[in-house]
Amino acid sequence: MRLRLFVLAGALALLSPGAARADVSPHSLLERAMAAMGGRERLGSIHTIDYVALGYRDMVEQSVRPTGPYFLDYQTIRVRRDYDADRSVIDETHAAYGGDKWWLQQTAPTTYHVLVNGDVSAISIDGGKMGYGGASYASSEEDRSDFAPERLLLRAANAADLRTLPDETMNGSAAHVLGYSLGRTACRLYLSARTGLPIAVDYVRAYPYNTFLNPWGDVDTRITYEAWNLEPGGVVYPRQWMRARMGLPDSAFSITQLHFNTPLPAQDAAIPQDIYDAHHGKAVAVDDIPLGSRGSGPPYELAPGVLQTPGGWNVEFVRQDDGIVVIEAPWSGRYAQSAFDAAVKRYGLPIKAVVTTSDSWPHIAGIRQAAADGIPIYALDLNEPILTRLLAAPHVLHPDDLARKPRAPRFHFVRTPVTIGSGANRIVVIPYRTATAERQMMVWFPQRRLLYTSDLFAPDGEGGWFTPEYLHEFLQAVARENLHPVTIFGMHYTATPFTDVVTALDKYSNSSGVPARP
């Protein structure tokens, strides 16, 4: 959090005319930095790059705790990028939590083959058919290109608003600081006062096409460059990059192979024409995804007055005598607003409450909209810090309703089971309080014998469930609360007999050759 405040303060300083220093020329500092990296001419002559790196990503957005420790996605990555043609080929492997079925016997990593041509990406997973990769891959590649060491100084030198800022201490060393902009992206570059080499760059950018980052508005990022190495041809290059976002660790990579100006054949980077034609210039922002997108079918009632709207993340409407309770506000503020509007249209009653049952970033993305609409929000007590942080996140680059008209949220933090409403559709919101479901809650319909399980588990697409441990914790919580559900449903699955998961866990436990845990 301290880093987040520091970077945002730095972004504001970039906009402050009083921060500039007249005693040092920003271009002279950049020329010194370029000389330290091998010279402007050498950097400017790099037209393609081909590197292999090993590293990991902290899966901050969906780990058990927002403050860590985090699930880790161990990666190898090969990037081949042609700057002149604006195209890239990215081959990645993902292992551990980032791999497929990490809870079983993982014998090989999951592989991604990604092509990026300008604003269009295509992806093949584990050698499967190539499909559209979404606009977020193109956005990620834009980041990589803008702040790649070989381009970093040249891009800063071309900025119309390049200026010096007061010197600072960075990682225990004196640093000269430059401010500049890339379009609407405010940047802050740190150069070693001793060697001239870049130490780090901070930048603030919105990610309207990225499901995980879009809810946070103006996202501050810091990339730190280390492990400087003299490469063949005379370029001095950092072979280790570390990235932090919003004051939290994001990723770290070390380059093991590096080549400049190796040709990238056009056929290697060619996106299938039908994919390119269908998506070039037509990227859909997360805020513009319609209600029900990627769902399993149209909305339907699990019981009278209990409606499930399938989607990438399911949303439920619960009609009670005095209003509607909406379970979940996922994906984005506009998606949540579409859900609220659909609930009112369906049942002709006002929204009386929103229940958010998890802390994963896509799950809480629409809570800013609920706050902007003045709707009471029921959330787990342990999720108060992350929800407070989400509501405080700046949204200057792409303002949402809460940014345009700020108002205090109407939170009800759940510590013990809480009842909402009365009658046939009375619900009880119940914290799980288990190991992996520490930040999630169930929603129990006593008279319907329906139980909403949040995002704790879901079908794995192959007749099983993700994961047996999650089923085990769910059944523990059901027994602890003395619940007797007939039907369960969740954020990623529809109405299912409760006995299905009991049978699945028994089968899994008995197949292991050791007694099942009580």
C-alpha cells in the first residue's frame, strides 16, 4: 500500500509544473543513460528482439489472501518481437498453480502459443486450435514494448513533456528522476546517479480490456531492472526484471537467452485471417460486455423468485417482499448495473441489497457500482480491507459512476451468519471460515433447501470437480452449520443435486488408497 501511495504521488508530481528542475537537462541525463547501455545508435538499431526467460507471477488477484502469501504461476517465456512490423510471437509454459489441474499429478506444464498483430491477438493452448486471444494480450504486449529496456530511453527522449524531477534514493542509491508521458500514461524514470543506468520506471495506466485490472482504474506499476550484462554487439542489458502493481508483488523474470535483430518470419507471426478480420479495430472493453455473456443459457428460476443469470460469473436475483437481493456484482461496474436493471425489470421491485461472497478481483469488480447506487452491500468481515481499497482506487483515466459522483458505501460486514429478509426466500449469509475458503461465504435458503456455494468449487469440464479439497471444506462447513441442502449452485455452475458432490468426494477419497479424512 505504501508503494501504491508513493507511485500515485509520483504521478501527480509529473503533472505539477513546480516539480521540474532547471539545473539539469533531462535530455543530457538520457544521453548519459543511453551511453551506459551502449549508445543511442546501438539502441536505435534494435528492430527485433528474441529472448527466453524463467520466472514466476504472484497470482495476487485470486489467492486466498490479498496480502499474501500468494499462489505462484511458474513460467518459462519466449518472446519474439518485431518492432517495425508491430507483431509478436509469445510462447509460455505455466506450472504449479498456473498449470492445468495443479491439484493432481502435474507431469507437464500448460503451454500457450500467442500471436499479437497490433490490436489483435490469437492463442492456442496445449497445441489446440488457434482462437481469438482477447484485447488484453495486445494490451500486455504494449506494456512490454513501451517499457522494454531497449526502448525505454528512446521513448522517454521523444516525449514532448520530458522533464527532470527532484533526485531520490532508490534501493539505497542516489537516482536522477525524469518525468514524461506516453499518451495518457504518466511515467517516472529513475536513473542511477552513479552509473547512469536505468534503475526502475513507474507508470500509471488504465486497462479497460483486462478483466483483472479494469476494476482498479488507474493502475500504478513499477518495473525494476537488474543483472546488467554486456551483450554481443555492445549493448548493456538488464537480464532481470521485477514488477510490482498497486504496491503488491506481481512478477519476476530472469533472461537466459537473448538475441537482437533476429528476423521474425511473417508466417510465424501471422494470425489466421478470419480471426484478424473479425477483431481488428473491434476490441470490446470489459465495461461493454453484456449481461449473460459466456453464460450456459438464458436466465431461469431455481425456485419461485430465485433467478440465476448465467454468465462468465453467474448472478442471482432473490425476490423478497420488500425488494430484491442480488447475489454477486462481478466483472465490471457496468455489468453489475446491467444486472441491477434486469432484476428490477424482472420483478418490479427495488434492489434492497447486494451480497458479495468472495474477494477475487473479478468477483468484486461491480461493488463500486453498488456503492455508487447507494445499495447496501453485505460482505465478509475479512474482505473489508480489499473492498475499501477498491472503492478508494482512482479512476481518472476512465471515470466510472463512483468517480463522477463519490459517495460513502453502505457496508454490512458479516462476522457470523446474517439473515436477510423473511418468508419463502429468506436467506442466511454464512462465512465458510475454512482453509482455502477463508475469504468466501455461502448463501442458504432455509425454506427452499437451496445452497449457493460461491466460487469455492466448480465442475472441471471432465466429469469431476475443481478441486476435491474444496469439496471437502464445503462439506465440513455444511456439517458445522447443520445445513441440509437438496440443491446447490455456484458462481460457475447451475443447479446440482447436493448428493453429487458427496458422491464425487467419496469416490476421489476411496481411489487414493488411504482412508478419507473425517
